[in-house]
Amino acid sequence: MILFVGSKLNFLKNITDERVFNINNSKQAINFPKKKNISKTNLKKVDTEEKQKLDPESIFFQGPPSISELVIPTLSILTVIGIFPFIATLLRQFWVRYTITNRRISVDSGFKGQDRVEIVYRDIKKISKISRFGGLTADVVIVLKDNARLELRSLPEWEKNMEFINNNIMEKP
């Protein structure tokens, strides 16, 4: 027998007689048929020898943005408005650290590196770059598969770093 209480349980009208509903002391208990045991024979066992062995993570580049990004804001200190870009650029020098390894790219930012963004090479969809200061540094924008963007502003040694990143993107499936 099926017992329906109130308008909140109207969705239960299509339930078959296999399910039993009891109401005791204004509490509702729903008893459903027990689930069948699933045999574990269908699960594949993976040999430890077959597991992919990863190379240890090695750091290719680690450091702050290029110091050359301070040139123009330092010259703009002569104006009152130029103090703010100078302070922002100076804080970026102290608070931002780029790390490029053979497995991922990470950016530590914020006061004492509290914020950390990491991306793996297989998630990269597109890379755009704009060189600055005559090719000394570059602003690199990495677009991920979910269309999120990671910006590496004033990346020093950008040609070597970009070559390393492109090689790692090509190696990953």
C-alpha cells in the first residue's frame, strides 16, 4: 500500500508497489528494494609495472617578472599620477614569481605568494605573445581549453621559455 501525504509528495504518484512508505510519529521513512551486488570481476586490475612512470619534475625557469618593466614607471614618477603605476610595478616585482617546469607552469602572486595558479601543458589551447622593450621581455597570454586565460607579464628570457613550453606542449598527448 502506498500512502501520500501533502502536496510535496505529489511526485511519488508514479511509484510502483515495490516500495513501501511508512509514516510514524510525523517522520517519513522510505524503504526501497535492496540493490543487487555488483560483481567485481568486470573491474580491470592494473599491474604496477604497467603504470606510467613519470620523470621527476625539474625547474626550467623560476623568477620574478623582468626588472626592465620598471623603466617607464620610474620615469613617470616625475608626474604625480606616475607614482601609482610605479608602485604597482614595484609590488609586482616583489609579489609575483613565475615557475616553468617540465610538467606545469605556475604563478605565485599576492602578499608572500598566497595565491597560486598552476596549469598543466595538456590544458593549453593557444599561446599569444607581445614582445616589449625591443624583444628583451614579452607579455605571454596562455589560453586554456576552457577559455580561461593566464597572463605572464614581462616574462624574462621569453624566447627560451617559449621554446621550452612549445616543446612540452608537443610532447604531451
